Amino acid sequence: MKLLTRNTDYGIRALAFIVKEEGRVVAVPELVKALKVPRPFLRKILQRLVKKGFIKSYKGVGGGFRPALPADNIYIVEVAKAFQGPVTLNECLLKKDLCPNRKVCPLKRKIDRIEKHVVSELGKITIAELLKG
Amino acid sequence: MKLLTRNTDYGIRALAFIVKEEGRVVAVPELVKALKVPRPFLRKILQRLVKKGFIKSYKGVGGGFRPALPADNIYIVEVAKAFQGPVTLNECLLKKDLCPNRKVCPLKRKIDRIEKHVVSELGKITIAELLKG
DNA sequence: GATAAAAGATACCACAATAGTATCATTTTG
DNA sequence: CAAAATGATACTATTGTGGTATCTTTTATC
């Protein structure tokens, strides 16, 4: 059971690094050095962050990445969603189909409560806060 | 991100069914019918439940399964552990090695808090309670 | 304009965990 | 002994994650 995958983890760390540079354009080689993530993998992660609107990219010589949002407006639950899809702790699947009892299932109800808590807690953490910590 | 795998889910449901029968010995065909889980898969799950001490098994004609514990003493976090191993929401891995910064990592600190909450909440739910619900 | 340094797009491979199947052995009751 | 049950175990399939490789496009600078 893993809350954050490596994708997400690296995504958060990359974001934190880029944000820390206060608007300076940061390119991949620098990030590779700082985060010790394999370059092609990191590139894919960065492309995802661009597509999801967390950072802006600049092509060509001297290009790189800059935050697209203020640091205190980037919530890690959003980053997690970008890499892992919606945060759902249980799916109530019966084989491939949705379980027909999910409306009344007491287990689902309990898990849902826990899930809400997780999402809400993850939703309180911003990149800004991680940088302070 | 999934809190409970299908294994665990079926395990919980099977346990609940067996417990509900109040000590009557329940055999696989009945469980297959009730839970609509493929027989060989369910058998494997039941064997796991036996090995982990949640139920007792009886071989031979008229055999089957009975709870090994009182219903209010079976916590679903334990069932989850039986199928999924220890509940850890983040692993702080850097490539294959443990991340060297994990002691001071603010992200890890936050995730750890959430993890503790999840485990504690899962640790409050018993099979007995699910049957009441 | 050519060159080089950057990111974009995309397709592919590797590995591990989960999900599920199949087969044979053992036990027990009648 | 036969039948009905579980035990043990090995195998296959599917999926998600992690990671690589390659080619295209953009842009600054000489």
C-alpha cells in the first residue's frame, strides 16, 4: 500500500526545486544533478508537470522550467492526482464490474471516511510549506 | 492508490460471512455462491486466512471453516496486513536505496502523520462492527 | 542561416505486484 | 473404499509503475 508513487515523489521534489529558484529558469541537467533521478525519467515527469499546469516550459538554448503557480497554491494532493489519478482508497470492484452492494456496504462507508481524511490532509500540504519545513 | 487490494477485500468478506454463521462450519461451495469469487482464488484466500490464524479449517466430508477468534477481536487492519504486508504509505526510496534524507524530509514527516491516522482508523474497525453496520 | 541546446512527443521495454488458474496430495466421514 | 472436503504448490495473466530510447520542434547565439 503506497500513498505516493515514485513518480509523484520525484514530481514533488522537482517542483520544490524549481519553485525554490524564485522564477529563475531551471533546466534538466541541473535537476538531474540535484535530484539524482535518471534524466529520461525526469524529463517525462517534467512534461507531465507542464501538461498539468504546475510549471511552464521554455524551449531552446537557455530554456528550462519555471513555476506556473505561486508556491503556496500548489497542493501535493494535486500533484499526486496528476501522476496517480484520483485518490480512491477502495474501488469496490467485483471482478471487473462495480460491486452492486457498494451503496450499502459498511466496509466501503468506513473506508470512504478514511479516504476523505487522507485527501483532506494531503490537500493541506503545499510546496511552500515543504520548503519551509 | 488503493488502500485495500482485492485479496484483502475478499478476505474480509469471507471472514464476515464465516463469522456470521456463528460457529457453523462453512465450506467453499457456499462461500463461492455467496461472494461470487472464483473458487480457486477464494480457496487461496481462505488458506491464507487459516495460516494467519483468523479461521480454523476442518478437512474431509462435512469440513470447512470456522472463526478462530471472536468477531469483535478481528481488526481489518490485521487482515490487510495478512494479505498486503505492513501498512506503509511511503517508502522514501531513491532508486533502490533508502533515501538518505528521510530523517529530515518534511514530506516524509507529513506523510507519516497521515499514515498513522490511516492505520489507527483501520485498526478500529472489527468484523463485528461491519456485521452490525 | 547554421549550430547547439534546450523541451515535446511518443513508442517501447523491464520488473514487480496483484489476480487468478490448475493440479495433485492429504484428511475425514460414512 | 469412495467422496467430499482442505492443504500445498506451481504456474499463468494482467496491470501498473519505473525507466529507456529516439526523433521532432523551438530558440538563442554566432
